[in-house]
Amino acid sequence: MTHDGGLPYEECRRAQRVTPRRYRRLDGAAVSGLLTVLCVATLLVTITVAL
């Protein structure tokens, strides 16, 4: 059984594991979580400075 241009399936899987993934796409949940953490941190800093 071959896959992707004639490479055997196991060779193809091994090549995918070795290839470093430099860019990770952020989904909506990750962006929302990040913004939530940033907002809470900003709020805590603001309250601390105001006191």
C-alpha cells in the first residue's frame, strides 16, 4: 500500500513525525481563553494599583 507519491504508509507517517511543526493554528477557543486570561490579569493589576 502506498501513500503520498508512492511512499509506503509507514514511511509517510515517519516523515510526518520527523517534520517539525513550526506554525500552530489558533482556534477560536484558544484565542478566547487567552483573551480571558489577559483581561483577568489586567483587572487584578488595576485593582491592586488602585488600592
